[in-house]
Amino acid sequence: MTVLPAQVRSALLSRREIAIIDVRDEHPFAQGHPLFAAQIPLARIAAEAEWRLPRKAVQVVVYDDGEGLAPFAVEELRGLGFTDVDLLEGGLQGWRDAGYELFEDVNSYSKAFGELVEHRRGTPSLPAEDVQALIDEKADIAILDARRFDEYATMSIPGGRSVPGAELVLRAPVAAPDPDTTIIVNCAGRTRSLIGAQSLINAGLPNRVFALRNGTIGWTLAGQELEHGRQESVDVGGDIDKARLRAREVAYRAGVRRIDAAQLAEIEGEAHRTLYRFDVRQPAAYAAGHLPGFRNAPGGQLVQETDHFAPIRGARIVLADDLGPRADMTASWLAQLGWEVLVLDADFGGMLETGPDGAPAPRGPEGRYKRPYEGTDNPRAAMQAYLDWEYGLVAQLARDGTHGFFVI
């Protein structure tokens, strides 16, 4: 059977559960795909599908762009026990012919959302030249890098310290205990800088907070030198109760609901809904002890890569965190991204599991899309083109019309 593009769009608009799966390699996927498509190449279906699509009865719509991969993917998914798998009528060309939008790059809808946040909230930012001037004059600033630690270690702003996104409300007051200290949040491009800076603003920190405009890309385009191999991070400390109150208030404003263990057990028994359960702490903390059944998805990356962690649009998400602020801040963003997201009031003093969560082994380099914001050897033209693409995402969201995002 085939599913019409209009039927897929109807499912998105009505928030029915649906997984739109592009079975091409990552590089062609990044050249254009529907907003909420997730990418699982044909060669990785056996390794990834059951992990990323945990409910076998969910509607799965598969497509390629005329390469002939999709029919094989349908058969493989059915062989794994998925019961509602169909081809997209006409494939990607059918989506084009219907007049629907195609989005470039990877993690596109999270990046589009970041642009929408800046557009709606006017998230303050500073250009690279201004931040360099503050560094040169030894101004009272704290530069906090919101990426994964390995990305930070590869290349970073001089003097920056690693504070991955969901950790910011917990750790920024430790990095900048004086309210007169200016906080500058950076990433490689734009999204995690904007979401990180806006997180601190939403949480009501008394400091002046800015995103580094265009991140390390902007820094490089300004002709300024990055540092490499830094290992500095900021520990949890300070007034955790205050951080907890700040984050919970933000989650409340976003409409996030809270559940206890008994309510979670009820939800887990609902066979007609897909449930993703994520522990949003950093990998080392997760491995040291986590609630049974919860996967690891550090909160900042979960907001950045939602299509990877939760490919089933319309599914339900439950978040856990031993301290609270990471789950509440992550949930506030997922709610604004249109997800039904719940925070578990969890007891981490009971029986915990240790070690990794069993996620599929990472992909190799085959067919991979080289992000213009990663590494240290990207052409300037590619970096500028990437920024220009991000600037146009708000208008593209408006043309697409299926996103359901809101901004508090």
C-alpha cells in the first residue's frame, strides 16, 4: 500500500502518531526532506528500527527519492514485526509535487525552532568581535559552551568552559555567582547558543545573558582564533533548591505535567501509545545509576536532536533527573516543540541499573553528511551558507504549517 502526502500531513496536523522514515544515507537526506522525517538508512534498519521505533503497531511511512530503497525497507520493517508500514506515494518527489516544503540539513526542526525562539523572544546575542573585545579587556564575563563535552574539547572560544545545555540552570550560578557577571552562551552554530541563553533568561537568572552570535562559525568567520583541547567544566553546586524552583516554574509556564511512579506504570500499560523514557543527565551520571527502562538522552542534545531520539512524532515522552532542573528545563522546550512531555517525580534512592542503555552501536562514516559547523577544516563559504540557511527557517516554518510550535 501507499500513503498520500496529504494523509501524512493530516496525521501531523491532528497529532496522530506517525514515523516518517527516510531510508537514504544521511548526506542525501540532508539535501532535502519533510520537516518531521527521521533518517534510518536501509543498511541500518536491522540495527536501529526497533530501538528508535519502540511500538511495533505505530504507523510508519517510508520513502526514498527514486533510488529503489524504500520497498526493501518496507519488507525489512515488516519482517521485524512492524504491522503498519507503507510507502509514501511518489516518494520524495510526490512530496515535492504536492507543494510541500523540503528542509535541508539534519535535526532541522529543532534548528528551525531555535530560530523561532530568537524571532519571538528577541534572545540577546553578541557578535564575535564584541566578545573578543570583552576577553581582551578582561571584563567580568563567563563563557559557557552548551555543546557536548567532546565538541567543546575539539574547538572552543578562548576561556570558555563546558556546561551542556540542560545543565545550564544548575551550573551557570556556580560559574557566575556574582549577578554583575555577564554570561555568554555559545555552541558551534546558533541553536544551542540561543536555546541555552534563553533557558537562563526564562529561569530568571539575575545576570545579563547573551548568546554568542553564530557560535564558533561566527568566531571563525570573524578571523578569530579558537582554542583546542580544553577540558574545563563547571560542577554542580550552589543553591540547588533555587535552581529547582526556577526550572519548575519554567516547566509550569510551558504546560508540563508531572507524574509519580504509579502514574508512570499506568502509562506504560497503554499499548495504543508510544512511550519514550529518557534520563536527561550526562552519560557518566546515567551510567553510575539510572531508573530501569530509561534511556540516556542528555537534555540539551535531546532538544537539539529530537528527530534522532524520538522519531515517532506524536509519541509521549517522560523525563527523569535525580535533581530536577535538567528534566524540567528539557521538558519546557519539548513542550514548546509540540510534544506531550511529562516529568517523573522519581526516587533515585531505590533500585537503580548501571552501565549504558544498550543503544545501537554508532554508525560508521559511510554516507555521512559533514556538518558545516563541526571540526576545524570547513570552508568559509560552507559556514556562511549554513548560517544563511538558518536565517530563513522561520519563514520556511510558516510556509510548511505543520509544526505546532509555540514559544513562552
